[in-house]
Amino acid sequence: MALCNWCWEVDPICTHGTNPANPCVAKAFTNMLNLRQANAVYPATVRNTLPSEVRQLDGIHLDRIINFTPAAPALLVQSAAEAALIVHLGANTLPYADVGDVIELCSRFPGNVLEARRNLARLLGAANQAQTAQIGVALTEIRAMASAAPNPVAATAAEYKVQNYPKATLFQVIIKQVEKGEEYQEAAAEFLDPATGKKYVPFPKTVKASSVVNLMYSLQIFATTLISLTGEAPLVYFRLTKEVTRVAATRGAREAHEFLDAVLRKIDEGIFTNVVALFKSGEQNRILTDLASVWDVTPGEKAKEKEVGTKDPRTRIKFGPVTTPLGGPGAGIITDYATKEPKLCNRFHATPRQACTAGLPVGHSSGFAGQCAFKH
């Protein structure tokens, strides 16, 4: 059996080596747009060329990554009868005989909905019972057309992220797969919005890279996926990989993950068209400076700075045995750090009274060794 010169597999895993006319099962396709099926469906032959961590990506997400643009619908041409109806609507002179035709007109040209409602309202004022029923049907149909206008706003948190941050979301999908396993399925909670009466899905908690190894492996999968999907040259992601490696070496995996996420969001937002343009502008230095100002002074460190001078600076005392009798003199050397008052012995004053065990060790205070460290 002949080896495939692309993936080095043999038949039946890959039949390209046996028959060069057959495509390699692992080689990326040169034009993803030609292979896209209806409703953003990408065949298994396309997905199998991608790393296993991203083969389950939603078709809409793949559309955003490869910049798929749906074809514009063909412009509708008004007929002579429709043009005459539009004239009547604009002059508010629509006759009752054309009520049925105006429904079809609004379905083809929704921009006439408001004028149609104005004309129907006028006809309703002078209609008989039968005519009132027919006009009511027309108003109901037209209201439905007005409310069914396409809404470009994302309906879910996941859809919003895919639409606005496709590359950053892609990397987050990869991180989640690497950190939690390829079969991990996140159960998204659903909430009710009382204002609209609709349910919505909150933004899932971002998974952080737990190690530099996982971060760099995820970055390799990310670059491989984009090269496969978009046909970009591997050189495009060399500089990005180098910069993330430097941040990971000096700051750690979490900070390097934040840096990479910020870079990808700059590209997703359209501020830069690609990674090469971003690095040529030096934007990565500004991003790193902004992030460093947050990394260097964290809220936890600020709280620690405020506590300086309030903690007990004394070393912990290792008490020795008490050699002075229980009822003997109390040294009273140990005092409460906050109140500055001598402490009562928690053995001598216990109920029932117990033998004191907090004797001062030798060398701790001259002449008091063996005495109880607390006031009796």
C-alpha cells in the first residue's frame, strides 16, 4: 500500500496514496466557502481535517471565522398593480375592494405597513359588519408582518460571543477542551427575564489555562485551526506565539492567557484586520503595559499593604514547663497585643482549675524561667 504524501497514512485511513485523485483526509481544503452547505452545514470531510478539539464548532462560528457573507436577496420589482396600490396608500385613498391585495403588497414590500394600517383604519370607520371582519383580518396580518421583522441582535450569550468575538471565542473553546477534556459538555443555566418574559442563557464562566504547557498547546491548536480554515500562511502566527511565550515565561500561564485574549479581541473588534498588522503597529506593547498595571498591583496586594504595621511582629513563643507552684507569683510578661494588658492564665482560671503549662523557657526573660507567662 502506498503512503499518502500529506498525512503519511495508508488505505483505508487515507486513500490518496493509493489513488492520487482522491483527496487526503487530513489535508485542509483550499476553499472552505465552496464546501459550505445550506444552513451553515460543513460536511464531516471538512471537520475531520481540523484538530479534534474544534471539530464540534457550530456552523455559524465557522462562518464568522472564514468571513462567510450570505448572498444578498434579489431585489423585488413592483408590478403595475402594486405601484397603483402604493399610490393609493400614500394618498390614503385605498378602496375597500383592494383590502385583500394590500396584504400581499405588504408581505412583499414591508416598508408600506404603516401606510396600509392608516388606510385600513380609515376604511374601518365606515365599514359594515362583514367589511369590519375582513378589515380586522387584514390588520392582524399586517401587524404580524411588522412584528416579524428580522432582529440582528444576538438572542443568547453564546451567539453574542460568536458574532462579536469569533477568534477569542474559538480560543476559549480550545482552552475548555484542553483543560476539561474533549467530551466535556457544559450545562448552561437558563434564567427568566421578567421584563420580556423570555428565557436567556448567561455568559459561561471563562476557563483559565492551568499551566504554560496547556496554554501553548491550545495556542498551537488555535493557529492550526485558523490556517486550515482561512488558508493563512503559518508565518502569520509565529510572532504571536513568540510573544505569548515571553509573557508566559515572565508572568505565568494566567497572565499570558489574558494577554492573548486581549490581542484576539482587538482583531475581532476590527481595530486591526489581522495579527501581522497588530504587531507591526506595536499595539502588543500597549496591551502588555495596560495589563501589567493591573497585574503588578492587585486588590489582594493593596489590602496587604494596608495591613502593614497592624500585625503582631513578635515571634511565636515555645513555652516550657512550669516549675513555680500553681499559686506562686505570675510573671505577667505576656500581654495582649491589641489591648496592651496582661493576659489571664487560661489554666489557672479555668473551671475546674488546671495545672499551668505556659512556663517561660530558659533564656526568654532573665530570672523568670519556669514561672507562668500569664497573670494569675
